Amino acid sequence: MSGTVHVSTPGTGIVLMEIDRPPVNVMSAEMLATMHEVLVAAQHDESVRAIVLTGCGRAFCSGADLKEGRREPAAGGSSAPPAAGGRRSMGGFGPVFAAISASRAPVVAAVNGLCIGGGLELALCCDLRIASTNARFTAAGVNVGLMASAYRLPRLIGVARAKAMLLTGLPHDARTAEQWGVVTAVHEPDELAAAALQLAERIAGRAPLSVEATKRVVDQAPHLSPEEIDVVIADELAVLVASRDHREALAAFAAKRPPDFTRS
């Protein structure tokens, strides 16, 4: 089965992507291309305010299809692995990782089951991660002679804990992932989808320009000095203070009514 990525809009301003390739949601090149197309379209659609990414069945994502990534043997020769270096060594995930990282709309990963290798990196690219009690997180690079998550994982949970995952290739359960900061909440399996959509709805209901500015600043903050981040924050706040949405928030507060944000 080639698999697919189901795309739907379960709520106003929300895009839901569901990875579906039984039994463990290995990603084909076609599925990755679909996901990338959806992310690019969402980036240019200002009505999209949050994105939810999850898997179908018993897995979130188990990485790229390694069989698909191998070259066919040349005549009279032997098969060879794909060329290494940069995004080409990410099993086709590179453009998807970049699109999620750059996404204007925050992306919520609802990790419903196995989250392995490139699937773990996919989750780490997202802005927020929640998990089912069935979730299992495996930094599987060393298990297949490759490397993944060596950049994002240490920055998220610290070097010592990251090495415990990266150097052993062992699975870690959802509660450990929560304790270590890989995910921010753990839910029963039948409650995960609703929890993810509720989180997305909350984000989608906030002032869009403010959400987007906050995401940009948070993403930059670890790489900038206090003086540099002060300049970035001042520039962002200057735009927000002058926005219609800020004035609407003040008016709604005074009138004790819900605000009507328009991303303006």
C-alpha cells in the first residue's frame, strides 16, 4: 500500500493532516510531497490559523521508506545508498521539516503511537506536541546506521537526556517523554484527537498576528543575545500595538464580549 495523507478542516481556521500507511505509517515520497504541498498552501492561506498533524492506527510516523530510498542496482554493479549530505540524507523529509519550522500557523503534533526515526524528527519540528499513552518515541538513527534528531532533541530536552535516546536507539514511553519535555501532555488514546483539536481551536481563537509574532520571537530567542532579542521584540510589538486586532481586544474586554480577530 502506497499510503496517503488525509487532509481536512475540522474547525474554523484549522487544518488536520493524518498520516495513513498501515501498519506503522512509513512515509513514501508521494506522501511527503503531499504533506509539503499542504503546508505550502496553508502558509499562503491567511485563514489557516493552526495545523494538527497525527497518524492513523497504531503509529504516528515511523520515518521514511528505506526501501524506497535505495537506488536500483546499476547493470553489472551493486546497489548503493542515496547520496549523503544536507536534506538529501533526510530520506526526503528535509523540505517538510523546513516547511513546518517556517510555518506561519503553529503546528500541533498529536502523537498517537509509534514515533520513530524521521517520525520523531517530524514531531520535534512541530511547535507543540501532545501524546497518547500508547505513544513510543525512538531516536532510531543508530539502529539503521544513520543519524536523526541530533540537532533539535538536545535543544528541547538537554544534552544528557537526548544522548540517552540518541545513542541507544531505545524506545521511550509517553510518560517519560512528558517528564523529559518531549511532549507537554499525555492523554488516553480515545481522548487524544479531541485534545489536539481543542488546543488548535484555542490557538486559532487568539489574535493571529500576535500568535505569529510570538512564534517568530520564540524560535529566534535561543540564538540571539539579550540585546538582539530586545530589538526583535520591539519591532514586533510596534506592529502589534498599531494593529486593528489589538484595538479590538481592548474594545471586547471593555464590553465584556469575545473579540473578533481579523488578522489586521
